[in-house]
Amino acid sequence: MAEPKGAVEVVVDLMEKNGYTPAVLGKRIGVKNTAIWDRLYNSEKKKRNSTDLKVSNLAAMLRGMDYKVIAVPHDKKLSAGEYELK
């Protein structure tokens, strides 16, 4: 079973797997690419070792890549391509 990941790690991983840049994702969700960059790569976040995003930002960024946030029972096994957030 894969280790749980932070929200930022999940979004970055999906962007890389699906070929999205901050500019492309920003355009798809109606925000500037700098907003995407700040949410994911901001040096202050790296300093604090933060992997969190507001749920609303996470949901918007995932929708922009045709994914969604769901809640499932804790004991449900992950399928291929699914992520567990820490």
C-alpha cells in the first residue's frame, strides 16, 4: 500500500503524470499561473515543510485536471491511481 501523501504532493504528482503546467492548470480553473505556483511551490511553504492546501483550493485544482475529492470509509483499500491524504 502506498504511503499517504500531502495535498500538495498529490496535486504536483497528478500535474506531472498528466502534463499540466501551472499556466495550463491556472487557465483551466480561472486563476493566474502565479496563484498555482504559490500554492504548490511557494518558498515559505517549503520552509515550513507544509503539504497542506485549503480543501476548496485542492478541489478546484483537482477538478481542473478531471479528478475529484471523495471521502470513503477508513478501511477501504486504494485502487490504482487513487491517493490517500495524510
